[in-house]
Amino acid sequence: MEHASQQNSSYQKKARPKNLNLLSVKFPMSAIMSVGHRAAGILLFLSLPYFLYLLQISLTNEAGFALVKAEIQEPVVKLFGLIMIWSLAHHFFAGIRFFLLDLDIGIDKKWAQKTAVLVMAAGFLVFAVFSFILL
């Protein structure tokens, strides 16, 4: 019994490194992509009421459709739409990646990092194409 208490006291005295600055930590690309996947999912979920509202207004009558058409031409709404397009693209590509990882495809570290970069690049490519089209 005495040995266990000595072991606990030596464990408590041990200085543990602390790094509270998350900006100084070098995260792997797969971690950044995973956080982006979660953020994209949250953005998509939170934007659903707004898009459903626009759909409801546009389907009521011709004046509602004209109102929604005018609203989506506003610069702030266009920017919001582009962010939602990135969210949808990133969430889609990351979801495919996670599905393949669940099937043990591309699970080794080298391929996991490459597919994370591919997901990030594909999401930004879709964003860039739609930015060019919409703006």
C-alpha cells in the first residue's frame, strides 16, 4: 500500500508540459479537413431555416418569387450563398473520404494525408468555379 502512495506522489510532482496556444500547434492536414467537415455541417444545418423560408416565399405567388429573386441578388446574400456552396462541396467530398476510410480504403497515413489535401482542394475548386459564375 505504501508503494502505491509513493508512486502517486512522484506522479503528481512531475512537471507536465503545457501548450495552451493552439495557434502554435502544427495540425496535420487531415485534422484541419476534419474540423472543416464539422464546421461545414454546422453551417449547412444552421442555414436550413433561411433557405426553407426563401423556398416558401418563392412558391407562394409570382410576387414572392420576384421578392426572393431580388433578395438573392444582394451582395451579402451572394457571399452567404458562396459560403454555403463551399460548405456543401467540402462536406460532400469529406463525407466520401470518411466513407472510404470506414471501408479501410486509404487508411494508411500517407494516403490519408493526400486525400485530406484532395478534399480541401476540391472544395475550394468548386468554390472558385461558382464564384466566377455568380460574381
